[in-house]
Amino acid sequence: MKDKFYYSDSSNSFIGEIELQNKTIEFEIKLKESELNWIDAESFISSLNDDYLPKIIDTSSKLLLEFIKLVQFGVSEPFNDYKFKLEAIAYYGKVDNRIFSETVDSFELVFKLYHSDYLECYDPYGDYIVKIDNRLITGIRREQI
């Protein structure tokens, strides 16, 4: 698996591509420590192939559609003309979960916004991010890139 990723000094992470649901998406492993635990990363990636991922992608897309209604970045009605496509996953490794007193997987789903009238991304300078800890959505945001 290591051979599928390259190290980026600027982001202090390993970046590569993985195959999920017959799609190739970017996968970034963010480093918190000086060394990467490849076993945790491999275990996390293999866990994405269960029924959970399609459900969380669908739920995330619905939440992001509600988000753009509240915080509009150049979008207008009808909002049903917009859709979000998963572009990448950023994995942060195991983090402390203060509620359950255990370590859990932390990651973010990175989406791009598309409009039904255009082939290209509608908001090329924005990433729409859904934060997930322990398989629970803990936040959403838009980042200017």
C-alpha cells in the first residue's frame, strides 16, 4: 500500500488515490506524529468498503445542500439544481474520543459543488468538507482554496 502514496512536505501528509465504489478518489493521510501507522490507515481504507460509506456520502450531500441554502457562496434557487460529488478523503488517524474514552478514526469527506447546467465544477475555489469522528458527522464547512 505504501507504494501508492507519495509524501508531501508542504502538507505534511501522504497523498495517493484509492478505489471506492468503482471510482478513483484522492486519499490524503494527514500526519500528527513523525511516523505513519500504516496498519491503521490500511484498516481504515478496508473498512470503507462496507455499507456505511454510501450512507454517509448520501447524508453528507443532503446536509451540504442545506448548508448552501443558509450560507450562499454565489448559489441561487432552485437549490435542487446543485449536487455534491465526493472528490477526496482526508484521514487523520486515530484520535482520542472524549465521550467514549477510546481512540476512533477521524476523517473528512471533501466534496465539490456542481450545477446540473454545467459539466465543470460550479465552485472551483471552494471545498465543502464534512468532518467525521467514530462514524458520526461532527461538522461541515466550506474552505476557500
